[in-house]
Amino acid sequence: MYNKPIRKLMRKYFSLFLLLFLLPELLICQTNQALNSFVKSPIFKNAGLSVAFVDATSGKVIASYFPNQNLAPASTLKLITTATALEMFGPDFQFETEVAYSGKITDGLLDGDLYVIGHGDPTIGSQYSQQPSALFDTILSALRKREIRQIFGKIVGDESAYNNQLIPPKTTWEDMGNYYAAGVSALNYADNSYRLSFRTGGAGSTPQITDLEPSIEGLKFENHLVSKANDKDSAYIYGMPFQYQRYLYGTVPSNRATFTIKGDVPDPAFFFVSQLSSFLQRNGIQVKQKPETNTIKAKLKESQDSKLTKLLTFKSDKLSHIVQITNKKSYNFYAEALLRLIASKASNDASLPAGIASIRKFWSDHGLSTDFLMYDGSGLSPANRVNSAFFVRLLNYMATKSQNKDLFISSLAIAGNDGTLKSFLANTSLSGKVYAKSGSFEGVLSYCGKMNKNNRSYLFCIITNAFTCSPSEVKKATEKLLLDF
């Protein structure tokens, strides 16, 4: 028989073991019945979950399950980027692009170069811009006003406000080269993307490339695509920034007269000046020499013009519009541009580490614990890790303390109505009553936002990782949780 001190010690360790063994169940028991059913669902047997609900007025925790567990958030990470940009710069902020020239203007001839100096505007020529052609039209109008019919030099793009790390370092090879992972430069045009069209034959055949729009000099494709008898676009374009060789893998639908996919341009700043040069020539202004960028000039060891005459300053869409597109459409390109904007306030070359450090400091200074891992602005990287507790604290700050609260909440997609939530909770009692940001990629599905229900408002975050069922099953389980909560 054990003596009394040993028995006492054994009881102590047994109690500790019992507590650790039952801790997950105890955590569940502290939640409400709807959340209890959600986390016990068989579809989450091997999954990672982090869930938090708080009262939108008081900020009091209503229910939670592993709220401090960091998981991959996917596109819900955009909430951090957009909230920070709004708080730092305000809804009326506009990116500026400067246009200047070297040399002199004589008898319709600009004996010099035309410079475009970028500061990261992502909306120029963008599909989501309120004024997609405005900059090019404004430049053309300014040149005509000065009766310039010929530029004896070239169009030069100055992209030096940002460094040349176009994409975040944790971007996967599968994503690089595709339009949804387009890099961000100080000079951007048309979402830094192009459209590649094919004619596809029978199942098993190789699709034939028929068109590249717009034309990009030097861009080459090694085609390994296969036509398949379905309607699914499973094509990927692989390629690194500044490299003009692209590789096509995957499948596209068979027997199509035209099928189009999109990729990212290798060098956004050069793409910008090439498109501007072509635009001016189409509109009657001759440009004698080929376009260049500051980077190209440096490689060629060409001297930089020290004296420039300002022609105009162009302003982008307001930040409020950019944030709305970023959140409602879950637009990666705008999100990464906002991260670079934040970074530009923290470093001379808008470095990504400086931008992320700036985000951490901002929210830490506002009382939020920033115990998360962030590697980009869009959530595209699978290396990002955030917990539901941080998200609801962020939402609570934006909903109760921010001067931009109405704008921020209205930038979120509305369940059953628009954006990425158009089919989420559609035709249910919560249609139109949930404002949220969703996020997804393989094995990840998350929702963060505000829910109005039974005359109360809740802020919530539901992150699911590493599930082995279909995403639609997770979506249905999440809808049920919100409906039953």
C-alpha cells in the first residue's frame, strides 16, 4: 500500500490528468448549444477550429471555442489590411501619380522624355476602377493642350517609390504567375494582368493558343494544358516576377471555340509604360524611342534626368472605394496594394516586412494583442496564422470606436445579397442580416463579421482548417451555426 503522502501526490496528478483530458469538453460546455453541436460535428473530427462570438455593443464574449488558436485565415486576413489602411489614411485618401517631362517643347516637339512617377495606385486601368481610362486620357489631353505632336525621346516609368519585391515571399509556386496573385509595383496598370485565349478540341487534346490581350512583347508560353470533358477551369500559369517564360499546366473545357484564362504580367512598371506609349501613338502622338523604366535605365547605366518639369498630378479613386472592392470582391490585388501603402509610411521603399511591422504596432498601440503571423495583405499565403479572438477584437474596435465604422461594416459582403456571400445564407431568416468577410482555399474556410439577430448584434469569427470533407459541407454547417445561435 502507498503511504499517505504518495496517495496525496497521486490524487493531485490524477486530478491534473483528468483536467487536461477533459479540457476540450469543458471548453465546449462553456459555449451555447448551437456552437456545441457545430464543434462536435463528425466533419470536424480531424479539423482545426477557432470560433468566437461577442456582443457587438459591449464586446462581452458570448461563446467561444479555442479562440486563441492561430489558424490559416485565408481571405479574412483582408480585414486586418483594410481596417489598418482606413484608420491610418482615412476614407478620402487618394494615391497620386505624377507626370513630368525632361527637355524642351518647341513647335509641337518634346525634345526629351515623358516621365510617369508612380506611388502605388492600383486603380489605373483596373476593372474595378471608377475611372479606368482617366490617367491615360488626362495625359493625352495635357499633351494636346501644349500642342505636342511628337515625343523625340521615350516614356519612362519611375517605380522607385517601391522596391522590386513584387509579390510576398510566402506566395506559393502554384499561385505565382496567375492573375489572382498579381504583383504590386509603384506603377500598375489594368490589374497587372492579361487574358490568354485558346481554341480547345476533344478531350485529351492540347488547346491551341489563339490570342494574348493585351500584347506583351517577349512573353512566351510552354503549353502543357489538356482539354477535358467538363466545364471547369483548372488551368494554372506558372512563372516568376520579371521572367517572361510562362508554363501552362492543368485542364480546360474541351470543344470550345474560345476559352480564356488570366495571368499576371512579369514587370508591371514596364507594362504600364508600354501600354501608355502605344496609347499615345494610337491617338496621334508619335513616340520615337522604346519605353523604359528606372530599373531598365539603371541596368543600362543610363543617367537619370535631374531636371524635370511637372505636367500634372493624377489622383486615384478614394480609399473608401478601394476598401469596398477589396472586402466585397475579396480582391487580392487591391489588398496587396494597401499593404504596400501602409509599408510606404514605414519605410522609404515600402518593404513588406516594414508594412507588417507597422500593422502590428498600430493595433498593439490600440490595445489589441497581435499574437498572429502575417506574411501578406490578402491572405493568399497558407503561412498566415490568425485566431478568432483577434478578429472579433478588431471587429469590435471598428464597430464601436472607429470614425470609419459605418464605412467599414458596409464594405463587407451581405449574406444572400452581394459579393462573396451572395449564396451564403440565401433564402434564410439571416439573408441581408449578416455582414461578413469570407475566406477560402484548399482545406480552409472562414467567416468573420457582424450578425443582426433577435434585436441583438453579434460580432463573430469562425475559422475551420484541415477539414477532409467538401467545402460545401463546412459552409452548410457554418450556416446552421449562425441560424441556430
